[in-house]
Amino acid sequence: MPAGRGGPVRSQVGFAAEKPDSPRLRRLDNGHYRLKRPWKVNLNGRQWNVQKGYTCNGITGPASLRNNMGDGIDQPETWASIFHDWLFTQPGISRNEADRLFHDLLIAYGVSAQKANLMYTAVRAYSLTKGLR
């Protein structure tokens, strides 16, 4: 489970009995992703509705890192990254909460705990270097 400030963060995964829906994506010429239709994410007993047309870069980093982490329209790591970016556009969602939900969604999609923890640690480290919490 991800470690947070002041101790471990408890993952909330376990509410859903099945994997969340995957988004329908289009990869743009600049490498970013755009949702082709609305995307409902059921996670931790909540439903999130990401609007059609939402666009972001997915996994942030050099191409070699993105490729090793699971970059692509059919990759759960990319889906979780898109959801993570979208969460920042939502009022009342802190960086810490977005990061925890990112981790939980990776796990819900079946990404290994080791990889989910690595990706969570990377987004937390980025937040700390930017002074974001």
C-alpha cells in the first residue's frame, strides 16, 4: 500500500467486485489522449463521470519511461494516469486524495501491487518537488 505523510495510507480498494470500466481513447498526434465517449469510473464506493473530450498527456515522463510503465490506449496504467490528471480539475480534490485514488485504480485494474506502489511513489515524489500536497 502507498505510504503517505505520517505513515501508511490505507487503500480503499475492495468495495468493487469487478474491474472498473476502461475508457475509449484516441491517441493524438502530440502523444496526448482524448476520451472518445464519457467514462464512468466506479471506485471505492463512488462513481466518477469523466466527460467526453477530456484530453491530457497520460503518463508523464520521457518516452522510454512511459513505454516501460504501460503507455497506450489499451493500458490500465494509462487509464489510471488519465483519471489522476482529471481529478485535478475537480473542485475539492486534494493532490493527496488524487494520488491515493490513482493507486487504488491501478490495483482495481489488476496492476501488480509492486508496480502500483512504484507509480504512486513517483507521483508523490513529483508532488513534493513542486511543493504540492
